[in-house]
Amino acid sequence: EDKVVQSPLSLVVHEGDTVTLNCSYEVTNFRSLLWYKQEKKAPTFLFMLTSSGIEKKSGRLSSILDKKELFSILNITATQTGDSAVYLCAVDRNAGNMLTFGGGTRLMVKP
Amino acid sequence: NAGVTQTPKFRILKIGQSMTLQCTQDMNHNYMYWYRQDPGMGLKLIYYSVGAGITDKGEVPNGYNVSRSTTEDFPLRLELAAPSQTSVYFCASRGTGGGYTFGSGTRLTVV
């Protein structure tokens, strides 16, 4: 059975801190790993990772995939209160055409 | 460009009632999905469709039905609502580039 596990479950930091969110997976026919940010409504897309070792970067956020270790991390530097959200990791497979989601990491950034 | 539109945004149902959650996309995407998200959890796949006339079960299909008579529409039907179906429901579509677009969600409470 496909499995996506995120850690930690929740995290409280202060503005300016750097955080690392983890995502491990066991999925057959891996195609890509996606990171989403979810505030109050629908998940919004952050990154899609398909190749191992290549960092994707967008402003203060970055992510990297290790296909050998079946692991990805999402880094947020110089956190701001607006980064407070649930961060979801999901894995897309070649067969079945569906996303399997992890349980999410709830990040709270205090001023 | 509306993307993925879900209606209604909120609904309260009594046990045993039925309803249809509507989902429409205007991006001509073949793949469409219904997910549910329980409080503090990730998203779980209910049903998905790879094209008009084709649907398949996801991880948690019991208590739900879907149809896909057109490319644009993918309604989700609850026949006999139960308290366990209290959740937030997200519809999503996926284009050939692999990116997923989510609707804004329907918050359903069954009392």
C-alpha cells in the first residue's frame, strides 16, 4: 500500500527562524512529489519534484528530492507570520493517475 | 478563467439525507478527482475519473457515487448521509502537464 509520511506533525517557531519539513514515501511507480501550502481553503501548489538532487527554489522556500532514500524536504528561511499554514506533501504515480497525500505539517510562526 | 468551481461552499445535512456536490472545470482537463479532508489530516481520494464516461474508486469510496458524463463536470453524490461523512471535500483536475488544480472546497456537516 502506498504511504506518504510527513514530520513533524506540527511546529511552532518565531519570525526569522528557519524550518525544515520532512516527507518520506513508499510508492510504486513514482512519477513526482509535490508540495502544497494550505491555509484556510484549497491547497496551493508550491513545487513539483521529479529528479533527485535538484533543488527547486522560490523566494524563501526551497525543496529537494532524494529518490534513493525516498525522501524530500521543504525548507523555509527567514519565516514570516504569513508562512503559518499546513504544508502537504503528495506523491504522483505513473499508474492510477492520482495523488497520495501525507498527513501534513502544521506550521505556526509567531511574531 | 475560473479553473475548478465547487458548489456549494457549505452545507449541513441531516443523517439519511442525500445531496450532490458539484464540480466543474473549464480547462479541458481529462483527469478529475474528489478528495475529502478530515480535521488535522491530509487529503484522501474518494473517486477519480480519467475522462468522460470513465470513473474509478479511490481510497475511501464507500457511501459515495460519481458520474462523468462530460469533460467539464464531475459531481459527487452522497446517498444516505452519515456523521462520518462530515468533512471538507475538494475537487481537483489535472492537465497533461501534470499540475493539479484544486477547487475551493465544500464544508459538509452531517448532524
